[in-house]
Amino acid sequence: MGGKLRVGALISGSGSNLQVIMDQCDKKNINAEIVFTGSDNKDAKGLLKAKKKKIPCFVVD
């Protein structure tokens, strides 16, 4: 299987797991890219982390 794995992240809060995945992608320890981040919490801090990396984000009710 070649190429990068395309990952979508669903978060509800601080985005601590999202941050670990982003860090590991940046270090090339994971051959993946995060292509979106979604949450059911408009105030989730993890959305800010994703936006800083220019990862598209969305919120659902």
C-alpha cells in the first residue's frame, strides 16, 4: 500500500490525541496527513490546534 494515509479526526475537547497524531506526522513517524477535524463542541480547544495547522474543521450539533 503506497502513499499517505488520509486521516479524519473527531474530537470533543482539548485535542490531546489529535496533537500527538499531528506531532508524529510532522516527525514522519506516521505516514499520514490529517484531512479534517470535526467536533460536536464548538468550544473544543482541539479545533484551534487544527486550524493553526490549516486543517479544515467543522462543528455539528
